[in-house]
Amino acid sequence: MKHLKQYYRLHDQGTSVKQEVISGVTAFLAAVYIVAVNSTILADAGIPLEGAIIATILTSLIGCLIMGFYANAPVVLMPAMGINAMFTFTFVHGIGMHWQEALAIVFIAGLLFMVIAFTKLADLFNKAIPETMKHAVTAGIGLLLTFIGLEKGGLIEANPETFVQLSALSDPLPLATLLTFLVAMVLFVRNVPGHFLWAIICGVFIGKLLGVETEQKMVNASLSRYGDVFFQMDFTNMWTITFWTSVFAMTMVLTFENIGLISGYMSMLQRSDKTKRVLQASSISAMSSGVFGTSPTIATAETTAGISAGGRTGLSSLTTGILFGLTLFALPLISHITDNAIAPILLILGGIMMRSLANISFDSILNWFPAYLTIAFIPLTHSIADGIAFGFVAYPLLHILAGKKKKVNKTMYVIGSLFLIHLILTALAF
């Protein structure tokens, strides 16, 4: 106990072991839903469910330990909602990659993110990308999560004429999803600790009661099959244009998602001096995600729960990481989770991410129109990479057409040009 106090300088930060542990537990309860949700999305990409669960747990555990010891900050690192959708629905289902190739993209993007985090490039990118576009990406990903949630919950279905339509809400899955969504919203608006976790548990009971079936097999707390996922990156197509445009898109998302979130957390803590080190810890964790077999981690939004509970040091994230590790013993329970228990969480998270719209200025069409394209194209193309590309190409292009090219950072022109190449090559591929 004495060593913990000395290492984390708890007295200097005006906190205590008890306060940091409570903070870590609070953050864990807010974040533990990711074990079920992320593994389900990764399983949709073809990753064995048991391996996906273990990869999610281990990545969250290691990420929080890195944050706790290296950066000494109460920031939770775990696989990111939105980026896991990019992994499954853009790279695997959209482009047609194998999940092993997608893991290679995660690894390379993580390495590039590390280069950015450990050099002055982080400040360069942060200054170059307009705040409007950063918030547009977050909102667009929120809409994509909403669409995935509606689809997974059986609330919408394909229509040959209109592409999509409302499903028969009296069927077991849609009805169970609506009832679970109602429970989840009550827990969420009342700010019940661990609301997402409790919503999933209630959703499982509702699903079983209404006869919703799950295709998942019984999952045991065994690391024997994890070898099918660990270090399974496939670099066979590393020298293709598609591979590198995908790497570039993921690197950009990792960079400004983390920069934006971490800057906000350090502002809450009034510790801007830690921003660089926290960003570096996040980049190391993101790179290791490809090795462990999951989509990359980021400094997740659930961090705010821990900070609000009094977290000030890395002891809080260390506590969260240890609790993630203990969830390995709860693996058999994962196999009972039905889609109606997961879908409402995606819907609510999508709504939370849509709050970024409040930070978009609509004073000039040169700023808000590219943001609008990003927000619209991410869900409608079912691709985060393509949605970002359209917005980031439109931003400098509109300024050039308006005769105001000098108002755009030179680095933004480089980024826009690279995304333009991505769109051209994507078009040629079809």
C-alpha cells in the first residue's frame, strides 16, 4: 500500500487508494459491456467467438496496465466502438478481406499511430484537421452504429425496392429488442452504475422469455483455442494499394479520435502536461491489438465515468484492467447473450456519439457541407473509410473553388489528396 501511494503520488494529486479503486471499479462497470459487444462484432468478421472474447479481454487488460504504469492517468483503453465496425463491415464485409488481413492493418496502423504519438506529427495533424471534421467523423460513426444496431436487433430488414424497411415488430427478435431498449434507456437516463451491463443482463432474460435464439456455442474459460487468433496477422497483400489506403484511413481515425478524447480528459483533470504520454500509451496499446487479435483500442469515452468518480492517477486504470482480466472466468455466460441484448447498446452509443453535432458550426457552407458529407456517407456507404474520404476531399476542394485556398492548412491538402487517391482506386477496383 505504501509503495502504491509513493509510485502514484496519491497525496500530491489529492486522492487516496480507496478513491482510485472506487474510480476504477466505476469505470469498469461502465465499460465491461465491450466484452460482449466487441466480440460479437468481431465474430461477424469470422473471428472465432471464444478467441474474440479473450482477445477483447486481454487487450483491455494490457491497455489499462500500460496506461496505469506508463502514463499514470485514469484513462481506460479498450477496443473502440465504431472502429470495430470499420474492421468488420468496411475491411471484411465491404472490401472483402480476411479477418487476418484486417488484423495486419490494425498492426501497421498502430505502428504509424505510434510514430505520430512519439513525434511532433501529433501536433501537426491536430492543428491541420478542422474541429468541424473531427466532430463530423464521430457523428458519422454514431449513425453507422445506429444502423448496425437496428439491423442486429431485427428492427429493419432488406427491401428490394427501398433497400431497407421496418421489420414486423411483433416477431420475437424485434419485440425483444424494443423491450430491452426501453429497459436500457430507463437505466441510462437514471444514471444507474453499470447501466449497459445491467441492460445486457436484462436483455438476455427478455430474449430467452420471448424465444430469441442465439447462434453462439458454449464458450469455456480456456486459452487453448486462443492460438487460432493470437498473432494471426496476414501480410500477404501488404503491397496492394487497397491495403495501404485502408491503413491510412484507420491511422487517421485512431489519431484524431484519440487526440480529441485525450485532450478532453486531460482538460477535466487539469493535467495537460500528461497529454503526450497518455497519447503514447494509447498508441502502444492500439498497435498491440493486432497482435492480440482484435480491432484497435482507444482512450474510450467510458473514462469519464472513472474521472467523475474521483479518479486522478493510473491506479484507477490499473484497477479497471485487473477487473477486465477477472472477466475471463465469466466466459461461459457470453454464449447466452442474444442479439436483442446487444442492439440497444449500439443504439444508445450511436446517440451519444451524435452529440458531436453540437460542436459543428453552420456559419459557413465551406465548413459544414464537408462535415455533412462525412456524416451522411459513413452510414450510407457502410464504410467509415469511404465516408471520411468524401468529406476530407470536399473540404479543401470547396475552399479552392471559393477562392479561399489559403484558409486551409497545407497538411490538410496532403490528407485530402491521399483520400482522393483512395476513392479513385476504389472506383477502379469495381
